[in-house]
Amino acid sequence: MWKKVLIGLIAGIINGLFTSGGGLILVPAFLYILKMEPKKARATSIFCILPMVIVTAIFYNGNEFINWKIGILCAIGGIIRRFIWSKAS
């Protein structure tokens, strides 16, 4: 249990300092420390990153740093790409 908490803490710190990097930490940690299969590690990483992204977006939005038009357009493209990629892999 402590390994999972430590992995989450490190990913959260990296995300807080650099505004990303959760997947960079989580996927290798899930693969090599928790011995997950690659597809499960990627999927779990995406799920874990979601709360970090939401909290970060709330703070950035509070300081009016988000360009909503560009963000929404990029999100639409990313959703389409992820949908296609997840079906292919």
C-alpha cells in the first residue's frame, strides 16, 4: 500500500511543479514497481491523472490563465484522437 501512496505523491508533486508529468511517472512506476501489464498501466495512469488535472485547472481558471477557445478546440481534437487510438490498440 505504501508504494501506491508514494507513487501518487511523487506524481502529484511533479504535476504541481511542472503542470504535467503524471504519466511520465505513473506509467513506469505501474510497470516496474507494481508489475502491471502495459495496457492496464496506461489506462490506470490516465484515470489517476484526471483528478490532478481538474485541481490544476481550477487554480489556473481562478487566475484567468486559461484560453477557453483554444483549450476546447484542442480538447475536441484530443478526444477524437484518443477514441481512435484506444480502439486501435
